[in-house]
Amino acid sequence: MTGKYATPATNELGIQIRTLCPLKDVKSWLDLDETTKAAVIQGVLDKFQIGDDFHNDLQAQEIVNKKAYGLYKDWRYTLKQEFELLEGLPRDEIYGHPPVGVSLDNWKHLIDVAWQDASHQVK
């Protein structure tokens, strides 16, 4: 995504990801179902034109998917950093501070399941 609308289009992609993508049982953009990915990308295409014919432009699709992968990963990392700022507080108090836009159910899942997973601990 290049040009004068690259930043607004990227920002919109991030908004769509944070709005539409689940946090439960999904570790990466690559793990998302195709319906969710399509809805996220369509949300951006509703506001921005990406290439002359995005649906037939494999390079444009690859670029958007790569950017979405990074944005999803960054979102989860930011959530983990917010959790780490609260570590040391009683668990109930941490539960009481879900980040803006994250449901209490998703916040609890990240704390109790996703960030306790052995593969996550190794990283």
C-alpha cells in the first residue's frame, strides 16, 4: 500500500482487524477463517481503492495480507503489554481493566488461556 492514501488505508485495516477479528483460539492472522479475512479486507475496500482491480491482483492481495498479518500480531502484542503493566495486581483487578474495544470475555481468555499456553511461554 503506497501513495498518499497508504497511511489512512493501513489505519482502516487496523480498525477493521480490531473490530472484526476474534481473539479466542486464534494466534495469528494466518489462523483466521477466510470469511473473517474477507470481511476485514472488504471493510477497507469499501473506503479505499487498492490497485486497479484488487480481486484479480495477486500482488495487491499479498501486500494487504502481509500488512494485516503484522497489524494483527501488533494488536495482540499491545494487549500483552497492557496486561504486563497490570501484572502483580490481584487477578480480579486485572480482569476489571480490559483494554478499550476488548470484551471482558476475550480479555479473560487472553490472560487465562492464550498467554498461559506452553507455546506462548516459550516465545
